[in-house]
Amino acid sequence: KIIYDLLNSSIPDYLTKKDINNFIKNESLLKSILLFTGNKIFSTSLFLSCVEKNKNDDINDLAKKLLMASKELYKFDIDAIFHIVDKQELRKNEKNFYYSVKSGWNASLENIKKNILREDVKYVSFDVFDTLVLRPFLDPVDEFSLLNDKFSKMYKNQICGDFQKIRIESEIYARSKKEKSNPKFEDVTLDEIYDALVDLYGVDKKDANELKKAEIANEIKFCTRRKTAFQIYKFVRYINKKAIITSDMYLSKDTIKSILDNCGYTEIYKYFVSSEIGLTKAKGTLYKYVIKKLRIEPKNIIHIGDNWTSDWKNARDNEINSEFLPRTINMFYESDLSKVFSKALPFNEDNIASTNFMLIRFMLAEVANNYFDN
């Protein structure tokens, strides 16, 4: 009924025997821990190990001894450890800030797994950015600011020194140009965006190519896997169903594959990327294409993503069962925690202004990605 929100960030993924021992004994962290040893299959060697190696241990509970002894024989994830606490509300102080690290249990992640388990589901489709992988940016365009210095050195303020601004304008121009020249093609490529950079601002083609390569390198460098999504992905592969990618993105399939490989998503069956296919989830046409190419019925696939319209609604409009995995940044903004940066506080007349500084923005994105992953 209740979970400790900070448990995942305070305890490693895999625990040593000493860690488990301290975990069990630590009254300040958990007042009681209940381990279910019934309804399971245990080897005789585990019980013998438990008896032999824990004779002088001050822990008397057999279940706790089993947990400690099993660590030497098996690896298990922190998700395997649960605890029982009394039902209670989240507690706040008089200024409406939480001071409890506990919150109510939310079963939506388990419901996603239950839907994936359905016998008629053969494929699980994933969105990429903000779903499978996270970036340390409050807004995706924040990444472009990382190339400001490189661009300024190239042109020494001959052109607007704010690369972020001209990169945004170039993409808008590229999309407008594509819509006029080829209205059936619903997305642009990164190459077309940088061609627009050359056309609009007179940037040398060689310099534009160097900037493009730097942007791709940054994408690969700064993307990290989202733990919750990676857990779902591992589950999909464990039950031998096919994971596919369905993404609205100007990056190429090869770049997206490099990003996902780097983050541990190494067993992707198919990639469906809007920049290469010319169809998008935003208009719902990419879903029709995926179903046709895989030669399946809509009921044979589940799509998971962070965008309510593109990933959830449009998939369902195409009779595909979809699951919503909210963007970490959005969840941060909806939380009480974000109010520190959305209203004036006693010690600062205008705290909102601080969010204009890139280092502050990177910090807040990291906070959101860590605490609102699940």
C-alpha cells in the first residue's frame, strides 16, 4: 500500500550480504520487514548454507537468514524486497511541502506488464526519447546551447552567436519547406535541418556538417536509459515477445540504434522512424504503416510512450492498445517540488528567473529524471 520513494536512490541495485544484514537491522530505515518464503521453491543447499553460515548470527528469523544466505548463490534485484507499513496519508508541513518519503502504491506499471502478457500480444512498440531514454534537458532544444561556443569560435560573432536560436529557426524553416515541396512526407531529416542552416544563415557546408556531427555525438553522449522503461523492455524480452521502435524523430535510424545500444536496448526487432519513413505518430499514419509492415492485427501490438496525444490517443484511434508512461519533466512540474521554481519564496523575490540559466535547467532536469523516473 505504501512505498518509500527514495529507496531506489539510496540502495544499490544489487546488495552484498553485508548490505542486506544492515538493511534488515536498520530500525531507522524500516521498522519491520516481512519476507515471503512460502509458496516458493528452495534448494536443499540453500537451507544447509543458511544453517551452517549463520549459527552465530544474532538474527533469529529464518526468513531473514534465508535472504542473507541466498545472496551467495543467486543475484536478485532490489525490486524483490518489499516491506509492510501502516496505511497513512502523505504528510506535509504548514508550507505545503512534503516531509515524508512515503507515497501511495501505484499499480500502473504492473498493469502495463499484465497487458503485455496477454496471449494475443506479439509485439511491444516503444517510443524512444523521454520513454526509453532520458536527457538532462528541461526542454529538448536546451541541448543546442551546448554548441554555442563551438559556433561562436567558427564565426566570431559574424552571425548570431546563439546557435540554439538559429538551430530552432532552421528546423522550422526546413519543415515549412518540406511541407510545400513534398506535403505527403510528414517529417524532416537532420540533414535537411542543417541544409536549412546553410540556406538561412550562410553557414559553410563543411562547418554545418561538423556542427551536425557534434549534435549527433551529444545525443549519444547524454542519453541515459530510463530505469522504469528498461524494466518493461527486459520483461518483454524475458517472455520472448518482440520489442520494436516507433518514433517521431529527425535523427536517422542508425543514430537512434547507437543511442539505444549504448543504453542497453540491444535486442530491438524493428525500427520505424518518421524521418526515414515520412509518416508520423502525430498524424496517426505511422501506426497504420507499422501494422501493415508487420502483417498483424492491431490487437497484436501494444505501444508505450510519453506523449498523451501521439503515443496514447493516436495509437488507440488506430485500435492499438497503448500505455502511457509520463515524461519525467512533466511529472516534476506537476509536483509540489517544482513550486520552488514556479513561485516567489521568502528568501528570493523572483526564483522563476533562475530557470533561464542553463546550468540550473540541467540540474532540474536531472532531479526530474531521477525522482520521477517511475
